[in-house]
Amino acid sequence: MYGYRCECCEGTVHPRTVKREVFNHKNGFVILEDVTIGVCDTCGNRYYSADILHAVHAIATGAKAPERTEPIPVAHLESA
């Protein structure tokens, strides 16, 4: 599945297991932990398998229950 050329540069996409990956779904944020994604060895662009994207959608829409939920801090910064 990996080893293909990056669509953004001339790099190669390799598998990498990341501790946390945050996804912005139209229904809110979903965080997956200890997930293997594709990462370009040159530019760092990230690639996700269909299985990962389906899991994010299922969690965001309530079709699959998350293991836990965490609050996300939100703040406004003053303009310069």
C-alpha cells in the first residue's frame, strides 16, 4: 500500500505509526491514537487509507462509539 510517489513533491510515501492524529469532520473533531498513516519522506504530506477515513466518519456520525472523549480548549487571540 505504501512506497508510492507523493502527489505534492518527488518524495516517497512510507508507513508511520503516529501517537495521535486529529481529523476535522463536518460533525466535529475526531482523534485516532496509535494509527498507521502514510507520510511523505520529503515534504511530510500525510495520506490516509479508506479504512481510517471510514472509521473517522463512523465515530463522528455516532455510528461507532468513541473509547473516550476529551475537552478541547478554545480561545480568542487579540488582533495585532
